[in-house]
Amino acid sequence: MNENQNRWDWKKEYLIDLSKERFKKKLERHESERNDDRVYYFCIERCDRVLVGISIIDKINRELQRAEIGFQLNNKYWGQGYGKDVCRSLVRIARNHLNLRMIVAFIHLQNEPSIQYC
């Protein structure tokens, strides 16, 4: 990662700081949320399996057929079209695989690059 560039940039994390116990709890929480049909997490990778970022389909409401989507990219990959591809993919997954009809993305008004994606 490059140094943080703005308030939407994620904080660097180091594997050495991720204990086996913390990682296991995180995986258990993600599995529980997925099994309860509440949240789906996705990794964003390049073709060579380098991690570009993460994305999410969250706050799923089956009664309203609604969910929220979001993503966060490693700042080394900003401005390369990944955001647009991620948004399109999340909407396609939400509609075609989760049978949702209302997909919402909340974007801060000053985050102009993300506004153009969704």
C-alpha cells in the first residue's frame, strides 16, 4: 500500500498483528453472517491473485428485497477502473444470485471518485 491519501483510505494492517485467535473469531463471525443470509464478503483480486481490495453485500432484508453494497480498494489500485467493475459485479450478484431488487450504496458527497462508480 501507498501511504494514506485521504479519509477513505484504509489503515495498513500487518499479518504479525493478526493473532490466530482473532483470525479464527473473524472467520466464525463471517461464516455466521453468511449462514444467516445477512452479509456476504468478497475479496477483489487481480488475475495474478494479488489482493486489490474487499467488497460486501450487507444489511440484507429479504422482505424488502433490499441490501447495501460497499467496497474498499488498496490505494495502489485507485483510478484503474476496479471500483466500476466491483460495483457492477456486486449489483449483478445481488440481483441474479440473491434475488434482491433494491441495491443501495451510500457514498460521502466529497468522495467524487466513488460517486462515478455507482
